[in-house]
Amino acid sequence: MRIAVYLPLLLPLLAALLARPVGERLPPRPATWLLTVGSLVLAAASTAALGMLTVTGLIRIPLLARLAHDHWSAPAAQHHDPASFSVAVLAGALLTAALATAGRMLWRRARTLARAATEAACLPGRQQLVVVDDPAAEAYAIPGWPGRIVVSTGMLAALGQAERKVLLAHERAHLAHRHYLFVALAQLGAAANPFLRPLADTVTFTVERWADESAAAAVGDREQVARTIGKAALAARRTRARTRIPAAALALLGRLRPHTLGPVPRRVTALLAPAPTPRGWPLAALTALALTTALCTAEAAHDLEALLELAKHAATHR
């Protein structure tokens, strides 16, 4: 196996460096799509590269060569493959860990979304908006069929009429554009390849920016959206929620974590600046990186096929 098989394992490091510029310099909608698709492509390519390196180790085992339907020569495979057996063993261990981590994450995310859909269906009433009696300032969207928007009385009391319209437009955008799927898919890519974690983290930011811009388009005032986010953040810091927020929920204040309200200042700054316009180099750079990774993976697969053919040819002429 030549160097092409190793590049899909290294190029995600460059993608991690590009994640934040892409998230901040592109409009949030194309940025979210680009980062999510790029994360999946890069994760699939790196996993495939580990699989191919693992195969180069397996075909050197004489017992497997004899048991296979199409016999091959294990010594010939070892002779023609420049990759060492220790590299193949390491690749096998990493492949097992990547598949186990991605599988566990996929199961947990599917279970979380299913639980969120059940909770959304069990909320009182048939309207999309559900108001809960809670003095803490909280507002979030729960994915489901249909999704629901939960707003506390504390949040409604903290915001004026115009600000409430912004909040509802933001949460409706999360549900309408299925932002929870983008977050889940980007996290799946990061589970398969930890180097892609910056892409998944940036997607959690860009979906909030996407909802911010959707709210700004709905109310026609970007500064009003910025003021609403800042006011909601201050209200949330003064109070503490009594209700349990579903893990799959997306909220005006971002991905909710203890003691933090997310990258609110960055979002407010972006809203107070002119509306984002497409910029060529971040889009071109990440796209070229994904395409290069895909081409390297295809080249590595061709090399592996040629190696197997040599090993089979050597076995038939012994």
C-alpha cells in the first residue's frame, strides 16, 4: 500500500483547522451543509483507509489464505506490500475502536431522538407552542413528529412582544430545517474520527446562526434578534431551570451545558455586522480537501485490489 492510504488519516487534521473559518466566514446555511457533509466524507474515508490497512495484515496470515475461497499467497502479499504488519495490527485496533465508538454514538443518538419525539407527543395540547409554568427563563425546540416549542413563563416575562416573535421564529427554524439531524450526523463523523470534533462543534454553532438569520429574515431586523439573544441570556443567568431539558433539544441560547450559555457573544457580533455573503476560499478549501480525501481512498482501494491480484497470481503459479 502506497502513501495514498495514509492521507485520509491525516487530512482531517487540516479540516479541523478550517472548521472555524468556514463556520464564521460563510453564510450559516451553506456552512452547516458543507461541514456536515465534509465530516461524513472524511470520517468514511479514514475508516475505509483503516479497513484497507487491516486487510493487508489479514492476507499475510497463511491460515486465512488457505481457508479463503480464492486462495492467495501470504508470502507474496507480504513481499509486495510496503506496509509493515505492525501498522496493519495498529490499523485493526483503531478500526475496531472507531466502529465501536460510532456505533455506540449512533445508537445513543437514535434513542435520544426517539425519546425526544415521545416527549414532544406527550406534551399537553395540540399546538406547536407549549408554555410551561416555570420562573426560570427557558425556551427550546424538541424534535418530533411534529416537533414542539417549549417556552417557560419566566422567559415570556423577560421578553417584550417583539422579542417573543424573534424567539419563536428562531425555534421554528430549528424544527423546519431539521437542525438536530445536522448536529447528529456531524457528531457521528466525529465519533468515527476524533480529529473531526472541531467540525461537529462548529456545526452546533452554525445551526444556531442559521436559526438566527432565519429569525432576522422573519422579523426584518437583525439588531432586534441580537438584542433578544442578549436579553434572553441575561434572563437565563439570573434564573435556574427546574425542568429537565431533553438532550436532543435546540435552544435560542445554543447547546445548553452547565455554567455556560454557549457562544452567544459571537452570534450577537455576527448579527450586528452586515449580513454574511459567500466567500470563495473557505468553501473551496474544504471542498478540495474532501475531494482529495475521496480520491486518495479510491487510489488506495485500487492499490489493495492490485495487491490481492498479485497474491492470487502467485498462489496459482506455485
